[in-house]
Amino acid sequence: MQITMNTVVSMTYELRNSEGEILESSTDPVSYLHGGYDNIFPRVEEELHGKSVGDTVEITLEPSDAFGDYDEELVQMEPASAFPSKDLKVGMQFEGEDETGEVILYTITNIENGKVIVDGNHPWAGERVLFKCTVTGVREAGKEEVEHGHVHGAGGHHH
């Protein structure tokens, strides 16, 4: 069966940075609903369209096709007193909102003299990445999966 609109695709994958270091990988198959549901990078979905079990896709993604460009405006300095926890550490994450009300995950990157630097960029923002995957399964999506816009059951979303 070929990957087409409203099929559930299972794959193993690895994501590498431009130095060749593995950022993320999955030896157990992960699944997504194919067809523009924003469950996977759009460029990867385009490359997978028409592929079948056993096929491999290897694609270099520019920042705009992956985790976005690095945005200096998402780096902010806040007083330590603005945080609910008094036990702050570099690497801790907090949710905040941008001016449109969209939730952004901020990571503490530095703490000095009562000031905390937080960065709302994805850790891999600005990175060109290599995405490589092998298709391990393709099946028709169920009606409920299509209605909900994501995979249910094994390897997908559970209610």
C-alpha cells in the first residue's frame, strides 16, 4: 500500500544536526496521520507521499522547514523574583505567552545576579537538520482518526 491522503504511516527515524550528531531517533516505530494534519514536518510529508513499506527517505531540512529560524526577540531577561520557584536552575522550562496569547515554552539559559535569561526558541531553532526515516507500515486511517486529525491506538494518541 502506498502512502496517500488519510493513511497512517509508521516509521523509524533519526534526526541529525549539521555536524552529524543524532538529535533524536526512534528504533521503535512512530506513527502519524498523513495528509496535511501538521503531525510531521510538511517537507518530510511531501517526500513520503507515494512511498511504501521498506522505502527510505533522507532529506535535509532548512531551519524554516524544521524548527524555525532563531529569533533573538524570544530571548528575555527577567528578575528571579518573577518566577514561582525560588530553586531556579539552568535548563528548567516554564510556559509563557507571546503578545498574541500563544503559549511558548521558555528555557532558562543563564542565571546571574538575580537576573534570569530565558529563551523561547526551540533548542534546535536555526539548525539545518537531516531527517532520515524508513517506512515500517502503511494502513488506511479510521474515520475517527481522520475526524480528530491524528492517529489513535498503538504508536499514536490515546484518549
